[in-house]
Amino acid sequence: MGVRRLSLPQEPPVVEWFVEGLIPAGYVSVLFAKQGEGKTRLVAFLAVQALRPQGVFGKRPVRRGRVLILDADDPGGLGYALWLHRFLRAYEDADTALLDLRAVEGGLTPDDVQALEAELHPDPPALIVLDAFSSAFLGVDVIKPQQVHAPIRALTSLAQATGAALLLVDHVGKLAPGQSVAEKGPLGSTAKLFSPRAAFALDRLPPREVEGRDVVKLTCVKQSYAPLPPPIGLELVWLADGEGAYFKPYSLPEALTLEERAEKVILELLAEAGGEGVPWKALLEEAVQRGNVSERTARRALSGLRERGLVEEVALPGRGAPKVLRLPRPNLSIPLATNRENPVQDAKRFVAKGLATNGGVGQKSPSPEEGMEPPKPSQEAGGEPGAEPSLEAREASDIGVDL
């Protein structure tokens, strides 16, 4: 019988962490993203932090120890080798003797994983990376539970027997319009079947949203042993020599709903068009494409903007009087009646005032909570703009203290 009784401890059990409050040790976690979003470089950075006496990841301490990377996507391991060297140039205190990079050739079987468990047991690593599940277990259909069960059980046993954090890297399928990586989840049913203790979605933010910087967002979509943390922003920074790099924390822009994102894109498109405006159909098509939202969301956003008087429809001169949508002209007078108020009151109460005084719907200054640009990240501690920061300066920036 495969059932054993567990006794309830007198005190709450202590959770061991590889990355404090983020990646538990002794369990399987999963990281998933679209192709080309930066999975390899982020995992390589995480691995280098584990090689250091006091590594940090997103301002969280990282347990030091051996790192085993099993690369099943690239037989030569070129991607990991390249990024590991780049990060090692930025962190001279990393011990490369603790790093073990291996290629998975011909696929793995549950028996192979058991043999690996026996090999690692005498000197277990702190982190085991398997990139990626679908490439490592050839012939396993990730949408069929009966095929996925045995490999996942073997990986779970490997993590528990060694006490290592086992990070399983995987891809996502094609996203629907407006669907995020976090909403889609990893390819197939892998994550649903083995129920990882922690799961993370990785997105690269569009440069136009982060002042042209190279920024990724790590969203924790599942966390079994700690409160669900907010998304983590990390900016890739290159050293002056152009050969080394490192990630530093980045303050993410305020999250927008899909409809808010569509509204923002529509206003941007109309601002670019100026007085010529944009035909209704063309505006919707471009908003769907640029905002990565559904047509239904774009229609709803446009309707809301028109109801609030932020977008107007005008007929252009010419044959057929074609109609376009554009931003209202500056200083456009909007009667108070549009705000469900009577513009004409009795003689005793009537006072001629501007729209802002009467509570109208004219232009207003944005409050700190809305309409303001997100705060720009401060410069690296301990260096002039354009100068290469020292290791101590990068550490101070990463953990949020001043030198």
C-alpha cells in the first residue's frame, strides 16, 4: 500500500528556501515564458548568484551551493555558457568550481533521473535546472497525464532526496489576443499535473513602456509556502567593456487592466494622427495589434473614451464627408449638461464660473495616483552616469541600501 501516516508537528514546520520567500528548496518549481523572452539569461543570472558567498536575486538572498544545469534545448550548451560568462565578469566573487553544466542528449527517462539522484545524493546541489521538460523527455506528450506522471514523479523525488530547488523551465503555447503569459501557463498540462510548489511567468516589457530599457517582469502565479509576492522587475545592465552584464531591480510601471491598456493605445494613436484623425475601423485594428488586446476590449475602451468626451467623431470636408475619430480640440467648450448638471440656474444661485470650479468635465491636473508617469529608477550607487559601477555599488543597488 502506497500510503503512510504523517504526524502533525508540535510547531509549524520551517520552510527551507533557495531564494527567500520565492523558490523553495527540496521541491519542484516551474519557470515559463514565450520563446526569446530571456529565460536562459535569467536562469544563468540566478545560477551565478548561488555561486557567490552572499548572492541576491530581486533583493532576496540566495542560498549558496552547487548548481547543476541540464540543458536539453541546446546540445552544445552555448546559450547558458555565453550568459554565465557574462554574469561571471560582473561578479568576481562567484566560485565557478560549484558550477556543473551538462547537455541532455537523446532524452531522459525516469530511470535516468533515479540514477542522477543516486549520483547527487552524497554531495547535493543547491539548485538543479532542467531546460526544458518537453525537450528532456522525448516522446512524452505533455497534454496526456498518463505519460507525464512518471517523469514528474521522478523529478519530485530528485528534489526531495537532494533537498535542492529543482527549477523546471518550459515554454508557453500561442497566446490569444490580450492574453498574458501568466494567464496562459506553461505548454500543455505539465504544471497542472504535477502542481509545482512555485510557478513563475516571465515577460519582457516593451521598450516603449520602460524608457527603452531592457526589462523583464517575473510574475509569481503560485506560491505554496509564502504570501504571493508582487511582480519583480529586473533590468539588464551591461558593463563598460560590453562583455559583462548583470540584472538590477527595476520599479515596474503601474499595472493596467486590458481596457486601460486599450484606452492608452487609442489615445496614443489619435495623438500621433493629430487633426486628421483616424477612421473608426482602422483605429480599432491598430489598437488591437499594438495593445495586444481583443477587438471586443478595444471597442469597449473606445466607447468609454467617447462617453467621457476624450474622443470625438468629426466629418471631414470632401465628397461623402468621411468621418474620423480624433482628440478634442484644445479649449473646447463642453456644456455642463453633459455632466448631468443644468447650465442655467436661478438668479440667486447662478454664478459665472469656469468648468473646473463648477465641477465640469474639462481638463484637470492628474493626481499622483493617476495620469503620472512611473518614477524613473535612480542611477547606480557609487558611480557617475556612464561609468561602470563597482561590485559593492551593484550590491547596494540590488539590496536597496546606500554606500
